[in-house]
Amino acid sequence: MKNLFYIHSHLTYYVTKAIIKKFHLVNEDIVFVISRNYENDEISNFTIIDITDIHDDLDSFGLTNFYKKHKQINKIDKLLTNQFRDGIKFRAYLPHVFHPAMQIIVTHNQCDELHIIEEGVNAYSLYLMNNNDKSIVKELVKSTLNALPFIGKKRIFFVKTFDLTRFAKKTPSIFYSITSKGFQGLPYHVERIKMLPSNHIDYDISGSSVLVLEGAVEQGNMKLSTMLNGIKRILEDVTAGKIYIKFHPAQSKTNCIKIENLIKQHNINTEVIPNNIAFEQIILTNSGLKVYGFTTSLLFYASEYGCEVFSYEDYLDNDLLFKTFREKNNFDLERLLNG
């Protein structure tokens, strides 16, 4: 049987890498399906199917355009059938089953197993740790839509992120997490798996202070003024003369410059960690790091892997945008750090 891994971020790649080592998988039996224009020099020796355009088109799948999206089912089917010739079966390792692209993969007639790999905050969202919706009305609407085969052609469904009910296989699904707290509450077997350091990372900042940020402003979940004032508060506690900054890929160049200038105004030198260097690898290959930030899941990962972490999440509570986002996202960093 072949192994299909869906990779769209550094974290999903590092979880994949750990699974490959755990089961001693060989390159010939591995296929990477990538989206979001994911790039990583380490994956060049593997078979890769890039469905970025298909994934992005299916982002807007809904009641007003479902008939236009059915063509993407055939596109993914053709890619998979051509890759897994002669009817050979494959097991799929996916970040979740919420997105139509992942549902199409797992409902392909050659997909024999389904397993879930951690991709970030979703693994710790209390709301996602069960298959029920908050609203009974919403639950009824989804059930009705899912019963209409012409909408999703029995390949695409309206389900919660980790509801595998419609995608169950004979072999029980396993959820793979890089911490001891991932996927807690779901009715599936959860297996902890440790990330592996890369042999290609040479970025030694051991003993340094690092500011790790999220793309909340650009994503409409926080006011820029809240982030800037929050950083001012963080700088009051930074004793180092230099701080490394790990920006989120979604952050705009303009806002990044504003943040750098703000820090320099406090007589602290800055160095930006390049986007192509994953922070997950930094915490694996460096020691004695002091990591500052607000509510990114990277703070939790840093804590789990031995860094000294300082979260200023409480400072954001007065921002209405952030409060709304937090209620919906249901990711409680403080609970994870102190639990």
C-alpha cells in the first residue's frame, strides 16, 4: 500500500517526516499532495502532486456555486488514479476533513485508510473536540444538505473539522499529535509523535530572546494598534539588547517595518528570522531560548520543547476583534501553558 501525505505548512511536513521515520517508509511508497504553494527543499526527492489551484478554488464551495466546483472532483480523481496505477490502494494522512479537497481524496475509491496529522491550533480547540454544532438549526441544515447527493455528489459534505463519520474505513483512524494535549476529547486513538530536527538547518541563536507573532491584524482578527501597544508591553520585560523576530507569512511588509521600528525605538536591536526557516526547527535545534508573544500556537510548541515562554494573551482582551475571534476559534493558550 502507498502512503499519501497532505502537506500545506511546515508543521504538517514535520509531523509527516516523523511518521515516515516511525514506520520506516521508503520514498517509492510516498506521495506528497501539497497546497498553499508550500515550498521546502527537503521534499524535492519525493513524488509531489501540487493542487494549490484546486484547493483555492474549492475554498469557496457553497450552495451558490457547487455545480461549478464539481469539475475539481474529477481533476483530483484523475491525478490520484494516474499516480496510483493498476488500482493500487493508498492510506491518506490529512490535516482534517473539513476542506472539500481533503474530502475528495479520502472518498477516492482507492483510499483504504484515513489518518489525521496535526496542523496547529485546531488540535487544541475545545469546540472541535466533538462532532456537534453549537446550533441545532445549523446541525439540521447541514444534515439536510448532506442528504442531497447532487450538491456534493456524495464526495463533499458539510462537516466539522474532525468528524470522520462519513469517511470511516475498515482500519481505525489514528490522530498524530506532536504534544501530549492534542486532539483531547475526540473519540479516536491519539498517538504522540515527536518532531525531528532537520539536517539542513544551520541557524544558531541559542540563549537568545525571540518575538513570535501571528497574522491576526492582516486576517482581520486584531487592530494594529492593539498589536503595537502589546509589543510595547512585552518590551518592558525584555532585558536583552537584541531580539529576534519571527513574523507570520501573512503579515504585511508595511506592518513588519512598523514593528521593527517600534522595537528599535526602545534601544533594542532586531534580526528577522527568514520565512524559509521554520520556527519549529529553531526550537528543535537551539537551547535556552526566551520566547515572547501573544497567542500563536508556536508559543505552546516552544513550551513543550523546552523553551522559556512568555505569553501576553491577556493584553488583547480589550480588542473586540480579538475577543470575537477567540470565541469562535476557542484556542485557549493560557490553559495549555498552565494546564
